Amino acid sequence: MSFSDLDEVQIFVVVDRRILCELNTIPNRSFNCYLHAIFVLLATHYTFNIAYKKSQHLYYMFLEEFFLGITPKKKTQKYRRIVHDLYRLEN
């Protein structure tokens, strides 16, 4: 299934089991909705000073670096490996 096959996609930002934000797509523009959802997710964490889940911290660092241009002060070997693996998925 591709993004163009989807009629409608709903994405929710949930904080403390409450829906904070709901995003609805326009048909055939689903990919833009996913990008928007990533930005909303990062903005929500920043706005409400919510710490990233420890198990997902490195993935959030990746999103910050490649979507927002925020370069980590220290790139650990584990972070470099995750970035390498994520780029390898693209190919």
C-alpha cells in the first residue's frame, strides 16, 4: 500500500492519555501529514518540556538533527550506528 492508496489518515498527539492534537489528511497528501505530525510531536515535547522516552532518545536526536537542523553536541557511537542504519533502510 502506498500513501496515494489511503483515503484518509488521522494522527493524534496524546499526552497523559488525553488527545492534545488531531491531524487529518487531505486525500493524496498523506505524506505531508506525516511530516507535519513529526513536527507537531517535536514541538509538543519542546513546548511542554516533556523528556523523550529514554529508549527512544537517539531516534528523537535523529529527528532533531535531520528535520530541525539541531546538531547533537556529542554524537555517540551508538547514535552514529543508528543514523547509519536508518540511512541504510532508505536504500
